[in-house]
Amino acid sequence: ESLLKLKARLQQLQKRTQTINSSATSSELSATVKSRLNQVRKLGLKVQGRKVEQESATQEEAEPSTDERVKTPAYQRFHNLAQDIPPGLSIPFKYKLLAEMFRNMETIVSMLFNRSETITFAKVKQGVTDMMRRKFEERNVGQIKTVYPAAYRFRQEKDIPTWTNSVKKYQLTIDPVVEGVNADGRPHLKASRLLQRRRVFGRNLLNIVKQHHKAFLDSLNPPMHVPDDKLTRWHPRFNVDEIPDIPAAELPQPPNEEKLTTAQEVLDKARSIMTPKMEKALANMALKTVETAAVEQKQMPDRKPNPSPSTALKGISQSLLDRIRAKEAQKIQAVMTRNPTQIERLQMMSHLPEIARILRNIFVAEKKPALIFVFVCNRVVDSYRSMINVEDIGKHLRLLAEVVPDWLSIHQIRKEEYLKLNKNVELNVISEKIANKIKVEENK
């Protein structure tokens, strides 16, 4: 027992010595870690100071370049970005999708062309499919060629390595038509050139829609003629989304590909594939279908549709109908050729009756014959049914003074503008005058 007690005490002493040694080493380690952390902090402060000095030096060097950049005005540098399709002339969704395909195709083609790589349809197809998450096929390339035939040159070339292990005999290659060369003497597709080509493609799409719109106008009764340069929106009954799809242009095909151009060639090819038993079965099936069709035609009585004249227009003279249609065509033509300033003016005039009502209430509440222009604008903004800024309300008030000058007038006194309202005129009369003025503007 005494030996067991001594062994237990020895084990306890050994454990205590181990804990004391570990605490001593941890204290030494903490001291070394603290010293290293201090060194790291000092180095970090030095690095931050050097970064600040470098940034100040680069800013001083960049100041003359910004001054040189300001010399060319922005309206000249970004002139092509400011020109776009009129907002009223929208194109179908399938045409927009084709324009997006062309944009992605241009991106892939420019990357490969600037790297002097051989541009194959397989590479372009893979890139466009990954970018759009849609199928991109040779038919889409043919449509792009139809819209913009001068964009690319297409060829069939031999022995071009592909991404797979097999090497195809013939592949469709695409070369962009580029004018001008780079500094190193070789052509280069820049971003400005890509943007120009994209705008040409968009204009060509719009011209195709204009051709369909022109055919629709010719089919009306009476037919209408609107010049393309004055067209700002489509005819109200012209359904843009029902325009037929763009036909795909023919692309170069491999020379050794077997083509079946006539029906006789197709039949000969099919006969060479079919067995005699299959040919006999198909002939019997064709005879049965012809016999059943003849029996059904005998059983079905001849039903000719009886055209019923329209009772809604019965009793109305043809000359009156022609005058009504001509007047309607004139109104629609005025809508289609209306410029953006006229559209904005008509939209503002449609808001004038409500603004006139608010304006009369303000003058009645203030009990003054004239009020400061800015004060009235702020009060109208607070009372208007929707969000509108003070500048737009100022434009509406000036237009209201132009439409009904005998009711509202603007007077400049020193540096302030004042609005004067004639309270003797009824609000209903003002609303009728505004409505008549809108009709006159619409018929222009």
C-alpha cells in the first residue's frame, strides 16, 4: 500500500511540473508574438504611407491628361450614341432577338478576328449559345446575311481543326468585312466599328418593318401613302408582331454534298433505300386512301357559303362612306407623321383641365388677383394627383396662358413673374376652350 501511495504522489508531481513548464513556454511565446505583431503594424503603417505618396503623384500626372480630354466636347465624341430609332417605331420581338444574336455574334467574331484565329461557325455557335442561353443555328446566320449582306464573307474551307478530336473535311468559315488597318498593318475590329455595324443592322431591320407597313397601307381602303422620313409611329391597325419572319439567305455548302433538287431525284433516292415488299405495301396504302377520299366526297353535299351583305351599312350612300373613310385616313396619317414635340405638346394639353381647376382653387383661397409664379407652381405641385416637378408645372402654366390668354396671363414685374387670373370666367368655359384647342392640334 505504501508503494502504491508513493507512485500516486510521483505521478501527481510529474503532472504539476509539466503544467508549470507549459505555462512558462506559453508566456515566452506570447512575448515573441507581441513583438512580431508590433513589427507587422509598423510595416503596415509604412506601406500605407507609401501608397498615399504614390496616389498623390499619379493624380498630379493625370491632371494634364484630363485637361486635354476636355478639349473635345462630349457631343462630338458620343454623337453616334445620341442617334437612335424613334420611340414610336418599335420592331417585333423576333427581330429584337435577331438583333441580340447579331450583337453577340459580333462580340465572338471580333475576339477571334483580333486574335488572328480562323473563325468557324462551330466556334461562333458555341459562344453565342453560351451568352444567350438560346439555340443559334445556320438559319440565324442566313437571316443575319439577309438583313446585313455586307457584314461578313462566308466560305467552305477544308482541314480546319475543331474542338473535338475529329477533323471535318469542310467547315463554314466567317470573315468580317473590315475597312482600314491598324498601326501594325493588319485590320482590326474596334469597339466604335462594332457599334457602327450594330446601328446599321438596326436600321436595316427597321427598313424591313417599314416595307411591310407600306404594303399594309397600300392594302387599305382608301390606300394611304406616308413618306418614310416623316413616319414617327405605325398605323393603329398594323400589328407589328404578325410580320413574317426574315427569310434565311443561302450560305455556301460543301461541294461534295449530295443535293436533291427535283422530285424525281427524291423518288429515285427513296426507291434505292426501300425493299420491294415495302414498296408494294406503300402502293396498296396509297390506293386505299384515294378510294376512301373519293367515297367521302360523294357522301358530302356541296355547301356553298352564301355571302350575307352587311346590314350595319345598309341604306348609307357609298359617297358618304368614302368621305368618312378618307377623313379617318387623314386623321391616322396625321398621327403617324406627328413629331415628338407635337406629341409632348398634346400630352401636356391633356393635363391642362385639371391644372386649371387646381389653379382656380388656389386663387380663390388666397383671395388675391395676382400671385408670384414660383409660389403658384409649388402649390400646384402639392395639389396635383401624381408626382410632378416644379419645372414641368411651370411649362404647363405657360402653355395654359398661351391656350386661354383671356383667363390666365403672365406679367413680368422687375425680377419676379406674376400670374393673374380672371375670376369672372367660368371654369366650364375654360375646359371647353382647352378641348377645342386639343381637337385643332390633333387635326394639324
